[in-house]
Amino acid sequence: MGRLVVVSNRLADPRKPAAGGLAVALGETLKKTGGLWFGWSGKVVENGTPGEGELRVNQAGPVTLAELDLSQEDHDAYYRGYANGVLWPVFHYRLDLAHFEAGHLGGYRRVNQLFARKLFPLLKRDDIVWIHDYHLIPLAAELRAMGCEARIGFFLHIPLPPPPILTAIPSHEWLMRALFAYDLVGFQNHADLQHFAQYVQAEATAEPVGPNQFRAFNRTVHANAFPIGIDVAEFQRLGQAKEARDTYESTKAEYSRRRLLIGVDRLDYSKGLPQRIRAFRELLRLYPENRHSATLLQIASPSREDVEAYGDIQRELESLCGSINGDFGDFDWMPIRYIHRTVARRRLPGLYRACAVALVTPLRDGMNLVAKEFVASQDPDDPGVLVLSRFAGAAEQMKQALIINPYDTHGAAQVIQQALQMSQGERRERHAALMENIRRFDVHWWCREFLDTLRSSRAAPVDS
Ligand code: ADP
Ligand code: G6P
């Protein structure tokens, strides 16, 4: 069996904690399989030459990490400008937040070419190459142009919007054509897969040539949904370790007379944080019995602070939390505890377990691993309740959660009240069903399923 080569923009030492679904999931996967993980080092060289970057290769346990520096100009155009200023907002249905600039597309292509130039010499004949996420869509096409014949798969961690939204991207034909350089393309759920099928049939006149196989541009690509999961066993082990237990005990002691609700997210406009806070305010307004007795703990880790829209959402959130605490708070109770920081991963299971309700309420999300982590952390005899947005990819699998529409403030508040009042019997039943699903479709299932499909789905070579 060939070596696994994983490529993603965001790299993380698999021995250390990370925030962000991709780094967490790939770290868990590679710790088990070993292999090469290639990506951006996180370092930006101020006066570096565009299209150039130093590569450092180091061993991190069973994983070889190949870390590439980026010049400031490349970083600004590729990461800040195109990946996070165009693809992220559009793929999350936020055309209003997208900024299209030709120079950013140029930088995106240049960095994908740089990745290909640096990666290609490291590849061995029978490697299996797995490329991740929206930063690197054209990477396989660049590798193929250099003569790479390895099996190459692509997984999109974020949603794929339907054609009327996708086609707003000025370079959408080029971008989507690049997907045909892969042997297999994976999505988080069936809705995204459908959007892909609709796009390639309408815009690229691709023909379905088999179940989930599409032929266009002289290539056949396989596509399917592979919902990502968490490492349930590992997360539960973490939950039994001292740091998580201490966190549980101290949180329980501090809130002994109060119900705790929790939100854990990167501070991103896709996460629906202002809508969540407004729903919590509505809960306090509609059901005054929660005043003095319910606290929302919102932990938001800093993210992409050099992108304008992220500064805006941070200010909005701070002002909302401030006004609710001012309106409803008392000298011995604050309704919202807002923490703008990344919490140590070792403490998360203890924190989740101490909470009666989790609010996982994105406006749009590829999957949302926090929903699964919360469920995995609960005491099965006395579990907390998951309130989940219908717009999270996870909602396709986690049907026993309480599903809300995050735009409906009043309706969301009613559901949160339902969660706070749910009987122990119902909580147990829902939790058991959710656990069964996340155990079955864990991160190892995801990895196995994708790689087995990739191994058996060789796309036909380019026709002569
Ligand atoms: P995304 O990939 O968009 O960030 P996910 O919910 O899929 O969203 O994954 C987020 C991951 O990062 C989870 O593993 C979660 O535990 C972790 N994470 C998010 N926010 C924080 C935070 N404030 N502190 C610690 N870990 C965090
Ligand atoms: C999401 C994306 C990942 C990204 C992560 C953190 O999970 O799908 O590709 O790595 O957010 O964002 P960042 O910009 O810090 O890498």
C-alpha cells in the first residue's frame, strides 16, 4: 500500500492541539497512518519573492512535516485575498462579503504552482496524494501539468453552494474544471454533492457515466459525500484525563446553582454568533425564569484577523454581549461570558460535559466538529442537549439533536428552552442515538472510506 501524502494549507504538529476542523481531523488521521503532511508553515516572509518560498522538512512522531514559507505578497493574494476573501464567503453563501480582485486570483494560481513545484520532487511512485480544501483546488491540475500520475484525491471541508451562487465567481469555469484533474472529489454531505452534479452538468455539460462519475474535459472524475467525523475513542480518553476532569469539577462547582450553555467556535461570520446571542437574549426575555439561572459561555478563538469581515464580526459580537450583560446582568450574575481565545484541547471535554446545552448554530457550515465533540463528551446517564442549526453539515447525520433555524430568533429561543427543560429520559435516548452515529462514522471511517474509494477509482487518463 502506497504512502499517504496529505496536502493542506493549514498544517499542525499532530502532537499538539489545534483549532479548526481540518487541522484537528488530519492530525488525528495522520497520527495513526503516518505519512507526509505538506503545507504552509504559517510563516510569512516580509520581503520574500512572490512564487518562491523556503521548504523545511521535519519529523513529528510518525509524520513527516514539510512546511513551506510564503512571501507577504503571495500570502496576501492567495490566503487573505482569494481563499478567504472570495472562496470562503461565496462557498458559505455570502456573496455580499466577497471581494473579487484579479490580482488575488493571480496570487492563488501562483501559490498553487509553487506548492506543486515543491511537492512534486518529494513524491514517490506509488504515493496516494490527498489534497484538502478550498485553498488548493487547482493543485492537482498543476501537478498533472508536471507529469504527476499518482492517484490524487480532493476533499472539500466547506460547503459547495448551488450553481446560481457558484457562478458569481468570475473564474468559476477554471476553478471547477480544475476538479477534473482529480481521481476522486469528496464533499461533506449529499447536498454539496448534488450542487457539484448540477454545476458540472449545466455548466461543463459533463455526462454522468456511472454512479457518481462525471465525464468532461476528457477526464472522468468520481465524486461522493464523505461526512467527516471525530476520533471518538481519543476524545473520550482525553475526557478521562486529569485536566479534563479538573475542568469539569471546577466548572461544575462554579456553576453549581446555574445551568450552563456553551458555544465553541472560531470567530467566523459563518458561525452565526450574533444570531445565537440574540436568541439567548430572546430566551431571557420570553422565559424570565432563566434570568439569574442560565449562563451562556461563548468561547471564540481568534481567526483570520487580517481579513476585514472578521474584524467587523468581532466588534458586533463584543457590542451585543456588552449590551445584553448591561440590560440583564446583575452584580451576582452575568448572562454571557464571552472569551476571545483558544482553549486548550485537553480541557474541552471537561468543559462540554459540565454544560447542559451546546449551541452549534452556524448560518452555514461544512460539517461542524464541535457538535460531535460535545456529544462524545457527555455522561450517557445525564447528558447535555445539542441544539444544532439546520445549516450545519452535521444536521444531515445528527437528526436526534434539536434542530433550529438560526435566523429565526424567536423559534430558536423556544427550542433552547425546550433543551433546558428536557427530561432525563429523553436526553438519554437522543444522546444514545447520536453517539451511535458519531461512533460509526468517526474520523477513521471517513479516512478509510475516502482512501479505499480513491484507491479503486482511477480516473481515465487524458484522451489522446
Ligand atoms: P471549523 O473547521 O470551521 O473551525 P469545526 O467545528 O468543524 O469548525 O472545527 C473546529 C475545531 O476547532 C474543533 O475541533 C474545535 O474543538 C476546535 N475549536 C474551535 N474553537 C475553539 C476554541 N475557541 N478553543 C479551542 N478549540 C477550538
Ligand atoms: C476551516 C477550514 C480549514 C481551515 C480552518 C481554520 O476548518 O475548512 O481549511 O484550516 O477553518 O482556518 P485558518 O484560516 O486558520 O486555516
